[in-house]
Amino acid sequence: MLEYDRDASSPILFAIWIDGLARTLKQTKVNSVIQDTKFNFTFFADDIALLAESREDLQKLLDAAFTYSESWRFNWNCNKSKIMCFGCKGKTRRYFLGLQELEVVKMFKFLGVDLQQNLAWTTTKHRFAAKARARLPILKKAMIEGLSVDSGIKLWETLIRPTLEYAAEVWSGGSWPEADRIQNAAGRTILGLFRTTSVEVARGELGWLSLSARREIRLLRYWGKLVKMDDTREASIQELQGSDKYAERFVLLHGPESSRVIRPWTSVEDRDDW
């Protein structure tokens, strides 16, 4: 985590400063991790992720980052810096940022999502579900005290549902019945129905889609956004439109369930159709 003064010029100065680190990492000679595109780091504000195909390449990136910090006289927070290895077998390797050895972990929370070594999203879903369930009593108390149905819906849409859909474009592959059960409980609470009342009654009265259907819509919108991106963007798939090549990688990341959502649309080649 990096700290900087929060005055009007701070964002510009930080962008100039961080650009030097990006250039340093780009100049480091390591293998690409996405086919022919050199993609070895991601920046989001002051959160940085380094990516490499081998232990040796990752250590080169760590050394480059440390050398840059020495040149510009700042320190990395090694307590928050972790190493994750996907698909690694055998003995765990050691990694160093300067003289500090970094911890190798099987799970790491990055930008609000729990990345797991086995490429599953169970931890993320469990955490989101627990957070949403903890907020259900707020909705129940408000309805008991006379909150209108419209206000109850607004409370659900702004306070509870977003916790179940955060970054769903990334992890939404596969079923998640727990999320729909939480929505069903909220719907019954808003309408004052019994717990045994059919799910279809609450959803039909409120005009709600199932959360699984909403995630599929978000996934399609995300796919459409990729299709419509400018060709200069790293994530652009213009060159892969009309083929299943990108769809296969997309399904690999988002899970087999996403194949049913995405594949019927892979033949849409015109960006304007989206």
C-alpha cells in the first residue's frame, strides 16, 4: 500500500510517478503470460499485481520493482505483499522483495475478490452471502416499523443486492443457490409473506429476475463491452470475433456454466449489433 498527499495535484503526480514503475516493469525481459501479448503487471490505483509464467520471471519482476523503489526512495509494504502460484506442483519456491522474503499463500483478497489457488470462487461467494445475510435484519426491522414496499425494494437494491453481485462478471460461472435464497427471503420480508409462500409469488409480485439470470445478463454485457472495445485496448477481441478461440479462454476463466451464456453470441461480429 502506498500513501501520498491528497491535494488537488496528487492524482497527476502519482500517475507520473507510477508510470516510471510501469516502464521499468515493461523493460524487464520476461515471458508473456497471455499468448503474444506482453502482460506482466496490472495497476489499479496503488494496488499492483505482478504476473509471470515461472518462478525465475516473477523474481525478475520483483527485483525490478525493488530496484525502482531504491532509486526513488520509497518502501514496499511487504506485510501486505503475497505470492500466489496457480497450477504449481512440487516443492514451494521462495520469493524475495529485496531482502524480505514474501509469504506464499493459497488465497488472497484482491480488489474485493478472493483469489484462490485452485481457481474456485467458493470463498468469495461465502463471504458475499454472509455479508448479505447480516444485512437482512435491517430490512426486516424497517418493514416492521412501517417502511413502504417501494422503499423496501430500494433498500434491497442499494444495501443488500450489490453485495451479492460485486464483480459478478468475473466469478459468475456456475450455480449459486444460496444467493437466490437470500433474495427470496428479502422478497417475502418486503411483501410480508410467510416463509412457506412460493418463491414464484414473491418474485412475480415484485417483478424480480432470479439472481442467476441477472448474473447471466451482466456476463453478456461484459462480453459485449469486450467486443466493442477499441482495437488498441489489450482486452479487445476484435481479431478473435467470429471464432471460438476467445470464447474458450473466457469460459475457462468464468467456469463451464458461462459457455451456455456466451457461445450463442460468438457469431455476432458487428460491434454495432451490441
